[in-house]
Amino acid sequence: MSLASLTRTEFRTELGVVPLWHAPGALASDRPVLVTVTGAFATADTMSKMQAVVGPGCDCFLMHLPGNHTPALREASVAAYAEALQAVIAERFAARPVVLVGVSIGALVALAVRAPQVRRVVAVEPPLTTGKLWPMLGPLAQKIAAAPGDTTLRDFAAGVFGVTSGGFEDRRYLHLLDGLGAPVDVVVGDRPLMPERPCETYPSFVDEPERAFLRGLPNVVLHVAPGAGHNVPFQSPMALKAVLLDALLEVGAVPPLSEADRALLSRAPTGAGRVLYVGGAPTAFAAAYRRRTPWALVTVADSLAAAPAGPFDLVALERAGGASAEVIAGRLAPEGGVLAVVEARDAAALDENPLAVVRLTPPAADGEAFDDRAADLWPLVRDGAVPPGPLVLLARARPAREPLFLRAATFAPRLMDIRTRLPAQALRSDPDLVVSLSGPKFSVSDLPVDAPKVLVLQRPALLGAEAWRRALAESLRGGWVVVMEFDDHPALVAEVKAEAVTEESWARFGYVHAVQTSTPRLAEAFGACNPEVRVFPNCAFELEPFPRTPAPRRVFYGAALRGPFAAEVAAALGPVADAHPEVEWLVVGDRAVFDALPAARKELVPYVPYEEYLRLMGTCAVSLSPIEGRRHQDTKSDVKFVEAAARGVLTIASPTIYAETIRHGETGLIAARPQDWAPLLSGVLADERRRQLMARNAWEEVRARRMFARQAPERIAWYRSLWDRRQALTEGLMDRLPGLREAVAG
């Protein structure tokens, strides 16, 4: 596609004529609009293929800078170019959402536009201060000197870059980021501007001080394109495409997920860094996958033949018809996997060298119980059965590793999704595991004794050494390694249940091969009973896109059994309610906090399913997490900070637990004293920019360190190591539980 293949339409403004290039029929459409503004001295065909890049969900328009393949305007300045474009948008796109994309000087123009139709701006390498542009200022001055009669060039160089025959004047454009009306993505290259040095191509034109300035703006996200200098579209096209597709997704300019895409996502392994998607909804799939694995680079293609060579950690095929096992395997990393939606009759084609089918299952449902071993249809299909409906096939390069069976049994699942259901659902997608999730009733005799397998018991209800002996003897005869999942201090559990802490309350932690828990302090406590304890901190399973528009005027509180201290904090918030009468207060679960809160605009919601709890939290600006700091409360998890941060919600919390996670004033606020709660909350309700900056820092913290996708490989490796060390661990278990050795032998 070239400029000559597009339709040119001229728009008259008070400053002069502005031509736009576009496909036939684009002006009469009602689809979202993407307008690209090129940079200085761009060739005629620069960015002319945008429609092919972003797909048919929007209409693409191309604007060259005035004077470059277009008539000059009466004034040569970024402000004038933006004013003219703004007039065109108001005239022809008044009822259509617009995404503005600008490259170099075109990025400055895009940033300068203030039109209500503009919903998102993608600014690629905006030279925010021209006095630093050492690679081009000298050559531009020479160009002016070589063409003394070219008034268009002279006016452009002076008005935009500050370059005249007499020298250089710095043009600073940082003010364009003031009062932004839409979220902005700034894309820069990773080859630094400084120091001055010989370069074959331009380095980035955005220096580190300007990058630091951009990082500090709440409505701006800075993206660094790998392997690129100033020419990001040419040098790092896939990184730029990902940002463009995310921007279009936000304005509804991409197709929704198909049922096949949903099936793929339900079984997609968590944590793949390099993903190839072949299908019809690349943007929606990529966005959904990156919610679980935010750092993933998702490459998209219309067909496998058109896809780059890779290697990829995951190849996801919305439709696998005609795909060759050899061609697919050639795109895989050594430990990579293939996920494909297939009909049963086509599955065998992907079980040919160099690929091997690992499993063939229906799309995964998000239920409270599942058994993926029982759901695997591959043995039946291999024997000639043809079950109906599309299935999800997982394959790997031969030889496939023997899977480890992970059985999770929940004894106290209420309000424990983050420790039970969600980890099991996330781990079930790993090709090295076959996972089941159940309640207290399960079998330990349905697998071969020598098959690798681990049984995770969440808060088991067994009491007394004799009950544990019987249960453990049966499990050991079946060949299981047994792990206890426990994420609370026994003294706190006993306090809630109004029970005494007994010797047996602690001894049970020694009646298993290993213990997994959520905090180092709990690990230290349990370590006195069992030498094999592993900490898996609570994590976010999905990271919502950071909200860059002002947050709703809502304050959230949601917790169970926090005691009277939380109600005392709520009662002290009257000054906040008086100073901000428009603010709504949302309390989930705790009636005492709701009753104590002296506010008129408040709502009490009973305990709800976890996903609804997270959704409600995400509708708020601030989450409150008071905790008194009684004995052993410091062993609890900081999960409420993680949950809030993953949704762009700011946390104000007590120092107990949270002072070790929250950096006060940077990723949240710590109310060190009871009298601190009201002024801290009032302060952030009165300063949305400060609230957004802290919330953004917290969001980045979760993205970098607290996603389950980062933790999953460590969990799997630990479970594997438990199986590999089962003999030694079993000997230790038998020493801790008298009579177990005899019970197993009997």
C-alpha cells in the first residue's frame, strides 16, 4: 500500500488547507478513527500502510506535516498545525472516537490537539526540547544554507526546531503535556540520546530528564521500544503495534474475543514471554493474555505462513486446520508449547514428529471443582473416538516431559480464592502439570504409585495424631507427597473461633511432607514444626489496565473479622465526609464499619464472590485497610494492597503488615496513628494527580513483582523437587508422626 493508492481529501481551515489520505468510504463510515501525523521530512509513503497494520476495526487517515507533500499553512508552528488538525476533527469526526498517532514532530502535533473526540494519543519519539537534538541540528542548518530561497523550509525550521541561519534557539514543548484531555502513550527508542557520538542512524530524541518528566505524569505511560532509536516504526514495529492495538481496543476499534479465543485463553499457559497468536481477534487476545502476563510480547499474524520465525514460548492457533507439525515446531522455543482449537478428527495431525500432543480437553470452566486428568480426551481420540465440539489441544516438541499430577483439596474455601481456586486454575494451564481441584472428598488411589504427584491440603480439618496417621498412611501407600496450605496464625484462627490453642494445633504442621504459606513470619512459625516450608506470597492473577482518567469519587473498605479497631477508624472519618460530601463510601461485608461510618452517601454490600469483590474495589479511588496490630496480626498478608494496586486503586493502611510493603507517599500511604486517617484520606481526595501518581507506582510494583505468572514457575519447580526428594521427606515425616511407619506397612 502506498500514498498513491489512497484517496486524498482536502479540508479548508482558517490557517490553510489540510489534506488527509484515507481509504475510499472512510469519511462516510461510523467506525472509530485513527489519524497518523508524520514527522519532519517524511517520505510520501511513510505510515501509509497503517490500515493493514491495525486491521479493519477503524478507519485510518494520514496527515503529513504542512509543507511536506502538502501546502504550507499561514504559520509554521506545532501550535498552528495542531489547531488546523483540531478544526478538521471538529468538522468531519464530530461524532466518532479518535485515536491520534504522531511520529517525531507529528507526535508534538498530536499532543497539542485538544478535541473532545480524541480518546487516546500515541506519541512516538516526541522531541520535547529541540536544543538537545545534536544529530540533526547541524545538518538542518546546512540544509537551510544550501537552499536560501526555500522560505517554506526556513519558516518550518525556525518555527518548529528553532534553527535559523543565525544559530539555534531551543524550542521546549513540555507544556503540551499540561491539561491533557485523553490518556497518552509515549513510545521512545532504547538507544539513548546522550552522549554525543558517531551514529549510523538517529538515536532516541527523548533524553533521560524528559523521560523522567513523562514518568511522573499520571495520564501518561512511557513505553521503551527495544532495539530502536528515533525511527521506532521501522526499527521496532512490533512494540509500536502492540501499543497501537491497545489504544484501539480502548475505543472499541477491534473485534471482540471469539468463542475459540476464549477457549484458547482458558487453557493458555501462564507466564509465556514470547507468544505468537494466529487468529481473527489479535488485539483482544493479546490484551486478555497480558492481563495475566503483563510483560508478554504477543506477536500476531493472519496465518501461520505469514508469521515470523520466532522462537516463541507459546504458539496459539485460533484455528489449526492445515497447520503442519513441522512448521509449527520450527517456530517454538526449546521448552515452548502449542495451543490450538481443533476438531477431534484434526488432532492427530499435530501428534506427528517433531510434536507430541500433551492433552486434548474441552475449554476450561472456572468452577470450584475440576479434574483435568478425567477431562483429557486424547487417549479416547487416539483410539479412534470422535467427541463432538471444538477442543483445545496442547502439544510440545518431543519428547514431552512426564507430567506431575497436582491435586488441591480445599477444606475452608470461603474467602480463600487467592490461596485455593485461583492458583489451581492458573497452574492447570501448565503443560508440565495435570491439576484437579476438589473439596474435602477426593481419591488417593486412582493413580499409579510411581506417577509423579503432589497432594495440597488447604486448611485440613483433621484433628489428632491418630486421624493424621490413618490419612497419611493411605496417601503414602498411594505414592503421594502431601503438602499443607495454611496462611494464618493458629492463634488468630483460634481467637476467631473462640477456641484454645492446643499442642495439636501446632503438631499437625509436622504431619505432612511440607507446608506452603503466604508470609515469612508464618514460615518461621511453621518451621518450628516442619523443616520444609515454602513462602508463596499472595499475588495478583490479572492486572487491569491502569485507569488514566480521574477516578470515581468513591472510597472502599472490604475485610472480614478485623475487630473494633476498623470501626473506630471509620468513626474518625467524619471530617472527610463533611469536607467531601460528594464522595461515596462502599463497605463490603463488615456491618460494624458501615454503622460507624459518619457519612450520608454510603452503601453496604454483603460478602460477594471474589471476582465481584475485586470489581467493586476497582470502582473506587481509595481502599482503606486498617488493622490494629494485635499479637500475631503481623503474620497476615498484604494482599489487600496487591488487589487494590492491580486495579489502580490507592491504599491507605495501618503500619502493621503494610509498612513493609507500602513506601509511604510513593506507592501508598501509611496511617501511623488513629488521628492520621482523616487527613491522609482528605489529602488524596483533594489532589487527584498525587493519588494517581502513587496508585501508578503501586500498579507498577505489582506488575514487576507480584503477578502470579512470575510465581508459577517457582511453585512448579518446588512441587517437582518435593517429588524428587520424596524418600528423604517421607523419612522425616515418619519420624515426626509416631506410628506412621507401622501404619503404612500394615
